[in-house]
Amino acid sequence: MAARRNDAEIAGVLIVLAQTLAQNNAATQAQENRRGGEDELRLE
């Protein structure tokens, strides 16, 4: 019984982690779009 509860808790944490990563990726993409695309390294 305890193992099932632990599995459910771990699954819940993984869901929150995945949602946070998706939100961060979306925010990064939106910021890149506002700046005009991906960052590029420029050699001068």
C-alpha cells in the first residue's frame, strides 16, 4: 500500500516537473520570437 502511495507521489512530482519545463521552454521561445529568432554566436 505504501509503495503505491509513493509511486503516486513520485508521479505527481514528475507531472509538476514536466509542466514547469514546458512553461519554461514556452517562455524562452516567446522571448526568442520577440527578439527576432534564435541567439547566434557572432565572431568579429
